[in-house]
Amino acid sequence: MDGRWNVVNSGGTHRIVVTKDLPGDQWLEILENSQCRIDVCQSRQVLSPDELRDAIGDECAGVIGQLTEYWNKELFGALARAGGRVYSNYAVGYDNVDVETASARGIAVGNTPGVLTETTAELAVALTFAATRRIVEADDYMRSGQYDGWLPDLFLGELLWRKTLGVVGAGRIGTAYARMMVEGHRMNLIYVDVAPNNQLEAEVVQFNSYLESIGEQPVRCTHADDIDSLLAGADVVSLHPALTEDTYHLISGERLARMKENAILVNASRGAVIDEAALVEHCTRHPQFRVGLDVYENEPEMAPGLAELDNVVVAPHIGSATRWTRNGMAILAARNIIGILHNYPIWNQEEMSAFLHPDAPAVTPSIINREALELPVFPNLSG
Ligand code: DGY
């Protein structure tokens, strides 16, 4: 360990490594109150696999790690040898974690769902409108002193009201985004997911009753069988799937070519869902096609040419970056650690708010490989 590490509660019994300092202080109190010694890395650089192995050392009960680190065989081997029982990813996505290896080593893998849903959906909405209404180009134009006065054709964009929205992946975040766009902007919805989202469909039925009660036309909600019909029909396509082998390069050059020439494409999920080189080519050839990106195939790099495109708005993976959410993620990550150390059962419901309170239940919020490790769950609905 070097000077980049800050040790909190040095006399604690369980040594926990936290690879980046986290917002708020409730997460630290949770760990301290459970007799943990916490080693927190103060560096803002991504730690290399060697640095992570050094940080684990000979004795480490658990780690809170980052989505920028690749938790593979070597690191889980080191953690298991150091007596580690739990790794908690400071993210809801966990494509950076080899969960199978962790399970084989008996290490529980946690994540932080539930507290980023609306925050990430709001960022996707922000990117949608920034791209549609050309906000970044217009901002540059103002700041560079080019604005000479109002003109009938200055920065024309597209109207989204009552147009068609395509949502790829109707999980928590995709559903929250769909609600915002359907209820706020009366968009007709086409979505793809492995199964119909009954809750979302029921909400649209309710919303239509409201629209009819005020004399407005209803909106349509369709579960599409295949992504290609969604891409062909949508004015806006927003991507919300987890990154897996099946969704890697889901949006290929061929699929981009199926989209409307003036469509809006938004990605706040994982960069590799889009073939980024193909996207650069498509956007170069179709200046009316507009894109809002929060994530990149090879973060922190962008594909050559992307940064030069006026029709692309780029943000530095800030989907979950609100104070409330990042504090909440830190609390859930800490509770995953202590839950496993205390052998608490694993929560098996979606609602996470109880875990944000100081008097949270003696339950572990979110362990991905709970089934593989045969961990007890709460509530145990099988009786
Ligand atoms: C996540 O949690 O997976 C996000 O990408 C981080 O904001």
C-alpha cells in the first residue's frame, strides 16, 4: 500500500478495500459500525490489475470496486486467497465482473440496483433532447459570438411530441425512460425485451384512460418481436440492455442503415452495444441522424472521428451522476459487504429504499450470484 490509500478505523477486524473514494459518509459509517477496517484509494486514476492485487494483499474480507476495473480469474483468485467473501461493484451493471469465477471461488458479487433508475433515465432524456434540438451546437454558436439575431431556419431540429419511441431493453431504466417520454411527450412506444413488460403496458392503458378523459388521442404501446421492426419504425431509439454476448454490437452498421435518416439514437447503457466505428461512418454520411452518447466502446477513448461530428452529443458516462444516487450506490455497496460478512439473507425484491435508512433491515440488498452460492433469501416466498 502506498500514500494514495487512506485507512479508516485501522483497528477494525475485517479489512475492506475500496478502490475509489465514494460520495457521502453514510457508507463509511456502515462499514465502521460493523468492525471493518477500510482502506480507501484516494487516486482518481484507474488502478491496474497489479495495483488491485497489491491492494488485496494477504488479508482482505471484501472489496468495493469500480466498473472501470476488470474483476477476472486472477483478481478473484487473489481475493479468495486473502480470505475474501464478497466483491461489491459500485454500479448496477456488472459486465466488468466474471461472476462465474467469483461463484466458483465462493465469493458473493453485489451490485447497486434501484437507486439509479430515474437518475439514469433522466440523463437519457437529457441526451435525447440535446441531440434532437441541437443544444450543444447552439451553445457553441452562442459562445463563439456567431449569433447575429433570430432567423427562421436557425438550428432546426425535430419535434418529438406524438412521434414514435423505440426502447431496447425495458428493464428498470428503460421503463423509467419510456414513462418519461410517453407520459411527458405523448410518444407512441415500441419496445423490445425478452418478455412483454406487463407493468409498463398496464401503466400505458391507465395513461390512455386519462388522455381520453381529457379528450386527447391515446398513445400506442407495442412489444415488438424483433429489433429490426423497432429500428425501422422509431423516430427515437434509446438503448437500455445489459451488455452480454447477445447485445455486443447489437446496433451494427447494417442495423443503423435500417433506421430513419433523421432518427435520434441514445445510449446510456454500455458502449459496446453499438459498433462505434460503424456509428461514426453512419453519422458522417447522414448529418440529419442525431445521437446522444453517455458510454463508449473503449472507455475512456472515443472511436476516431466521433468527437468531430456535430450531430453527436457526448457525455462522460454520467448517467447515474446525481448526489442522491451516488450516495445511495455507496450505501448499497457497503450494505452488500456487511450483509455477507454477517450472513444476512439476500433481499429478493426490487424496492431498495429501506436500505438507505440508518435503521435498515438485517438483509443484504443485492447479490447477483445468490442462487449459484445457494444463499438464503428474504422474504422467502417458497415458505
Ligand atoms: C452502472 O451503474 O452500471 C452505471 O453505468 C454507472 O453509472
